[in-house]
Amino acid sequence: MRLGKEKNKTIVINGDEILPGQRKLVKINISRLPTGTLIDIPVHVFNSKKVGPTILLQAGLHGDEINGVETLRKMLENGDFKIDKGAVIVVPILNIFGFIHFSRDVPDGKDVNRSFPGRKTGSLASRIAYHYTNEILPQIDFGIDLHTGGGQRHNYPQVRYTLDDEISENIANTFNAPFYFPSKLITGSFRKAAHKMGKPIIVYEAGESMRFDDEGIERAIVGIKNVLSNYDMLSKTLESPKTVSVRFQSTKWVRASRAGMFIPIVKNGSAITKSQVLGVITDTFAKKSKKIKSPFDGYVFCINHQAVVNQGDALFHVGS
């Protein structure tokens, strides 16, 4: 990080310069809809005069994960990015195509978060990844990527950081979500592409797709402010008390041993003990039922809200 300069750096995105002391909305052109409507990625840049880190805050990498979109919208509306030093780059919706179609993916079915670093002449998902990799990642020091659970899976507020990356672990701890744990890098993911460029990224997960989760949104706002405050980027001291964030050493999916109607018993985010009944699977005729038990002492941090499940479906994500 550039700590020895008198002035913060000039940020350049898509040919637009944002000088120290400026704030600007710039746009990265991606493509057009079949109707000819231009689609671009709006990028809000807040560049202070004083030198400091450049932090990326992004949401909507999966178009149906709207909690992060609302988090950043609220923060923009409330003027939460009046920073004293460094710069903040805010991207409320990365996957514009997916957001328009209420879809995780782009119209051709590809996942943008499996398409990094992308190709200039590749598929639509690959083109989005390419422009983002080349326009945004060179500007930042680290980032916070906001997600939710998908496919009716509800994630209790949690942060995932890159295994063996001390900086991302420290940022995850500073964010202070209820739970945090290391997560392996996935081929083609935004986090892996950023990691290769030396840009640590943490992933905040809360709620489920296409539903607002008020608690998850509020915890995200507080977590982002915790990180900004930790780097002396905010003038106001945070008033909310810092709670203990639980770090998981290991995590495990508890899966359905049979098909049937799934009824969870425990609350998401709650502490559990080994062999505790977490839920039951029963048939529709009330003839047979199967108890789902915890494999160890720990916490539940994700519950599948699918009412009818098949054998092998993931039901509970638990950590110890």
C-alpha cells in the first residue's frame, strides 16, 4: 500500500480519471441487449486527498443475490463513503444481465464467477470478467465481495477468506461477522483471479437469493464500516460494540440420507451439540421418518429451505 506519499493516487477506470479529492460515477461498457439497449457496469469512486488503501466493495456478481445490492444502495443513499483517506470503489451490481433476468447467471447460462479472468472476445460472462479484471482489479489493494446463499439455502451472516492468506484473514476478523472461516479458491472465481494479482478478497454471505434479509444487510453495513474504520478511513468513531466473531476450524455439509419432506428444527446461527437432532425427513404418508443429527459440537450457519428433498441433498452447513 502507498503509505509514503503526500497525496493519494489518481484512479483511472475505463479512461476516466478520478483525482485525489474527487468522487465520480463511471461506467464500464460491456455489451448490448438484443433490443440495442447498452448495458454497462456503474462504478462509484470516492477518492480522498490523503494517501491510504483503495478498497473495492462489490455486490451482484450473481444477479439474483440482492442483499449485497441493497447493502451498498443504502450506504450510498446514507452518504457512508465520506472517507478521510484512501479510496473506495463501489460496484452495487456487477452482473447487470443476471440482475435484469432475476438469475444467478448471464442469459447464456454461464456463471460470471466461474469465468475470471475472462477473455475480451469470449462469451458474455467471460467478457464481463475480462473488463472487470482489467479495469478494476489493478486499482485496488483489497476487496469485500457481498453474496447470499442460493437455491433456497439461507446463510447466516458469515465471512470467508482465502486459506493461508494472512491479510484476508485479518480483514475477515476485522469485519466481525458472527462466523468466519477459510475457504479454498475456486477455479475461475473472482477471488482466485484477484488472489493471483496479489489482491486479497473476503466474501460476506448472508440470507438467500431474491429475498431481503434485514439482519444480514445491517451486519454487512456494520462490517464494512468496521474495515474502513480499521484503516482510519472514517472520521466518525463506530458506536456499535464489537462482538466476538467465531472462527471455524472445519465445516461440513449434513446431507439427506433419504428423500422426503424436510422439516428443520434448529434455528440458523444457533449452537449445536454432537448427535443433537437438527431436523427430520418424513414421507408424505406419515409412515417413516428419519432424524438428521449433528456430526459434532459447533454451530449451524446455513439451512436449506427446500421443503421436498432428494437423497444426498445438502441440508445443513455446520462448523466447529
